[in-house]
Amino acid sequence: RMTIDGGLFVARTTDGGRSWQTFRKGLPQDSAYDIVLRHGLDVAGDCLCFGSTTGNLYLSEDRGETWQCLGNNFPPIYSVRLG
């Protein structure tokens, strides 16, 4: 999905969707046009990984609070799987 201000973020809920927290640290905040499909995200313990159709791959090792870009020159990423 694309955000209104062009910044990428991840939203997390711990109460079944009644409230949400957003996390942006390590994600692009200017002109981010990343589209993430449902199968483009995977979770394993505290680790989350997602890839975008623009070829960016991101990893969080702290339940989404901070992110690092693992690469941004991949072909479109439609599915990821943590091992």
C-alpha cells in the first residue's frame, strides 16, 4: 500500500485490532512507493521480513520496532519465507 505522505511504516496490534502502533525507524520516509502483497510478509518469532514489488527487502529482529534494508535492487518480490 502507498501512504499519503510517501513514508513507509508498519502497524502492529496486540489487542485484536482495537489499537495500533506504527513503526518507521529504518524504513524510507520520503517518496516510498513500495507495494507489499499479502504473501510478501513473513513472521518467525521476533523476526519479520517483507519484500516489495519495487524490489526492496526489509528485516526486523525486534517485532517490527526497527528495520534494516537487506537489499533494494531485487526484481519484484511477491513472496518471502523466513527459515
